[in-house]
Amino acid sequence: AATIVGGTPPAKIARCQDIFYITGAVLDLSRTACLFIFIAVLLWESIITPSVESEIGMSSKPKA
């Protein structure tokens, strides 16, 4: 009985810590993914889109 009484609260605490850890890891992962997507969009906008537009030759946009 002593091991059950002494071991139950730490197990609950450990389970809560696991939940917090998993939640934090998921949040970190999603934050990293958002940052990666943001950088990819910036690169796409700054590098790929102008080159495609210049290849198409959009005359509606005046060249800066």
C-alpha cells in the first residue's frame, strides 16, 4: 500500500509533464513549420515570381 500511495502522485505529475512536453513540442514544431513556410513564401515571392513574370513578359507592370 505504501508504494501505491507514494507512487501515485508522482505518476500523475509525470503524466501532466508528459502532456505539457508533448504540447510544447507540437507548438514548437508548428512554429518552426510556420516560419519555414513564411520564409519559403518570401523566397517564392522574391525569386521565382519575378523571373516567371519576366519570362512571360507582363507589359501591364511597368519595370521599376
